[in-house]
Amino acid sequence: QVNFYVRVKAIYTLGHSVSLIALTTGSVILCLFRKLHCTRNYIHLNLFFSFILRAISVLVKDDILYSSSNTAHCPEDQTSWVGCKAILVFFQYGVMANFYWLLVEGLYLHILLVLIFSPNRHFTVYLLIGWGIPTIFIITWTVTRIILEDTGCWDTNEHGGPWWVIRIPILISIIVNFILFISIIRILLQKLRSPDVGGNDQSQYKRLAKSTLLLIPLFGVHYTVFALFPDRSSNNYKIIFELCLGSFQGLIVAVLYCFLNSEVQGELKRKWRSLCWKQTAGRDYRLHSSSISRNGSESVSQLHRNSRAQSFMQTETTMI
């Protein structure tokens, strides 16, 4: 069993590391190009930040709490437990914020499809949902931990109270997001069956399947599979599914909603062409300047020679 956990840890460490690189790159791209600044991409950007926070918190937690030879215990030195507890608070906040930004993505898309008014005016509300709600519950969890189960590094869940303070809000976000997911798929199916949409049934269902697959990582629908299993469950399938596959979710989201986005690709191509043009123009300018300088030097040299020859002729004439 220890070997199993060591392998799982290696896999999800790789997943979070790769996701961290992809998400950081995607965030830089979304921040740099002004034409990509819109509410939709702002929400994507905050989702990326939540994945980055989650990945960093997992990697830091594992580095501080565990080692290759000690996979299931916090440090023996009790003076370091305060730091361990702070890391666990940071970790729990990263996880919950990630779930609630997945919920914000679902809310935004559902509002965009269902309601008439523009959802762009409600970005402050999205910020409060994504970062504010997790803050409230993490503070509550910290207080209940101190009162009910202030033992070790807070990495065990012997008392049910603190565990449910964390788990219930996450379950609510998963359930609401799943309902939004089903509703959006229903709306997409209705739109594809509309007479205004061309194509045969096969192409329509292909588009529906593509849309569904794209929405699954954005909504975190895969979390509903093992949502009701407790964290202390020894179910290996749950561990593999949530830890190993979940660690690559950030990479998938970054690829689908940044690197494969047509707007992002268009901006990157435009920037690349601009850089190539500037490089070519700079090289041509340097060649032109060099040519002018060389021709100018030759003209000055020729003028100098002519002046010397004329001076020599005048001297000879004078002597005659």
C-alpha cells in the first residue's frame, strides 16, 4: 500500500507541475494582449489563478509534510506544527477556491445562454463567489479545527465537524455545477435542433458531443463521480481518479481555453508577424545605412583625390 501511495504521489506531482507551467504561460498570454481583455477571459484568468494556487499548495504541502521515506506523517518537531497548520489552511483554501471558480464558469455560461441582460456587469459578484465564499468557509473551518480537533498538522479527519465544514460547500458547488451543466447541454441540444441551424442529425450530434466534452473539464463534472466518498476512504479508484487525473485538469483547461482558443491563436500569430516584420525591417535598414555609409565614404575619397589632382595641376601650371 505504501508503494501505491508513492506512485500516486509521483504521478500527481508531475500532473500539478505540468499544469502549473501551462497555466502560468496561459495567464501571461491573457494578461499581455489587450484585445483578449473581456469578462469571459477575466473569469478564465481567475480560474487559472485558482488552479495555480491549488497546484502550489499541493506541492508545498507535500514538500513540508511528507518525504520519500515518510509518506503519512507530519514532522515530529511540534514547534513546526504552526507552519504545517498554515500550509493546510492555504491548501484547503486553494482547493475550495478552485471549485468555486469552476462554479463561476458554469454560472457565467448559463447566464450567457439563458438570460437577456449582459453578464459582463456582474464581474464583482463573480469575484465574491470565487474568492469570497471560500474565505468565509476556510475561516470557519480554522476556528472549528482549533476548537474541536487541534491535533498534529490538521492533516487527519477524526472529528466529523471540521471535515463537513469543508466538504458541504464543495459538494454544493459540485451539485449546482452539475445541474448547470445538464441545463446547458439541454439548451445546446435545443439550439442544434433549431431550423436555423443547418446540417444533418449526425453533424449536429457531433457538435453536441464536442461541446459536452469541452464543458466537462470547465465545469469539473468528473468530480460528481466520487463526490460523496469521504477523504479517509481507502478506495484506490477514488484516489487515482481525483489525485492523478485531477492533477492534470489545469493542463487540460489551459490547453482548451487558452492555447486552442482562436482569438488567442490570432493574437499570437499577429504578434509573431509583427516581430518578424520588425526584424526584417531592421535588417534592411542596417543594410541600407551600411550601403549609404559606404557610398558616402567612396564619394568623399573620390572628391579628395580630385582635389589633390586639381591642386597638383595648378602647381604645375604655375611653375610653367
